Amino acid sequence: MIAIKKTPIKITQAEKDYSYLSHFENEVFLYLEELKMSGETNMFGAGKYLQERFEMTKEDARDMLSLWMKSYYKDDEYEEDYVFG
């Protein structure tokens, strides 16, 4: 996996704007939002859903889920190094 520095993620709980993501990341994040709202699973177990839905490896699903969860952080200093695609 190639790592690049992204700008800090700044998202409020009230307004989820994933426009800073790649098309693929955006699809995954929106899917995770829908999954969360459905209550079908505890989000810590959502990796298996990502593996099935997007044909991801276990590691990529874990990384993407972690990045999505970190989008809820209130700390504007958060930065992460991930590239998906």
C-alpha cells in the first residue's frame, strides 16, 4: 500500500461531507453510514460487511473501517496515511 499525507479530516456530526474522498472511498463511507443507521450490526463488526460488499481483503476492510470511524473524531489535528483504490 502506498501512503500519502492527506489534509486533516474535519467533519461535523450534523453534516457528513465526504467530497474529499475518492469515488471508491465515498461509496464505502456512504455504505457504512447506511449500515450504521440500519442497526444491523455493531460497527466494530462492519469489516466483514465491507469484505463481502466491496470484495476487500480483511486488512483493507479494517483500514477503511478505521478511517471511517476516525471521521467522527472531534480532534481537528487528526491526520491519516491511507490510499485505497
